[in-house]
Amino acid sequence: MKIICIGRNYRKHVEEMNQQFPEQPLFFMKPETALIRANLPFYYPGFSGEIHYEAELVLKICKLGKNIQRRFAHTYYDAVAVGLDFTARDLQQRCISKGHPWEVAKAFDGSAAVGPFVPISSLKNPDDIRFSLKKNGQMVQLGSSAEMIHGFDALIEHVSKYVTLKIGDYLFTGTPAGVGPVKVGDWLALLLEDKEMMSVAIK
Ligand code: ZN
């Protein structure tokens, strides 16, 4: 399986990073080895001094597809989870300033934590899926799928133009404002609607 991640998909997050708004969705990938299974810790890597959390909604792909039209896109995912796109912000800034690829900052082992998936059909309002992140008990990020610049179906359409989607692939859909650093000893808790889905200890 593969993990596809969308960048710059929430207006206030783009503003807090002082970045440009993309005309089309931006995406990058993480390998399967980036996954942290539910409730296992995140081990702070020695190569970075500035790891940031990014809480995101994650879609699970349920059908093989390529060049998917937007009006059919909703049939290609059936479940959603909350996940963390851990980012080595210091390495990422260096990569961006030099025009280098940023896998060292985004694709390292443990950089993708994903909570348990829930069927989209079980949600009250699939167009307004609320999620949040607490750090050491304090709410630091709060978002909703309704605030995305490019919605789920537009993302599926765009990504599948370039990359075949396969059953079991994950799509991270971007992070809202409020990203920030973690340090050893911190606890992160991910909530979907008002329910805590997963916690991650930083070790
Ligand atoms: Zn992200």
C-alpha cells in the first residue's frame, strides 16, 4: 500500500506557514514503513530538532481507480480516520529553500500515525467531518472537512490523474491551522467528532 498526502489544503494553515495558495492540490507520498499503528509511540528521530504534528483526516481507498471523474470519486473511499503527518520542519524548510525533494522531512519511519477507521456512512454529516488534536490535554488543532480548499472528491480526481489508487491506500487530506512542535514526553490525542480515537506518546 501507499500513503498519499495533500499539502496546503486549509487556508489558515497556508497563511500560518507564509506559503502560496496552490491552484491545484499539492501531493507527496510516504512509504508504508512510515506507518505507526494505533497507540504505539512516536520515537523522536535524531536527525531533526524540530518535529511538528499535523492532524489530518485520512481516507481509506476501497476501489482500484485511475483517472477518476469527480462525480464518481465518492465511490472510491468508504472510511475515514484521524492521523498525524509528522514533519521534520527544520529539514523541510531547508529542502524548500534549496529546491530539493522533501522526503527526508516527510517520509521517514514513524512519520504517519493513523487511528482506527470509521465508515463514512456512519457519520452524521460527511461534508462536515470535525476533528481535533490535543497536546498534553490542550486543544491545539481543530478542523472540519468543510474547510478544505479542495474537497475529498477533487483530491481523488486530481491524484488519480497521476497515480493509480489501489484498495487499502491511504490519503491524508491536509492539516488545518495550529501546527506546532512536539518534544519527548508529550502526549497527543486525536479526536474524530468528539470521540478520542488514538493517542500517541512522544518518546
Ligand atoms: Zn500534512
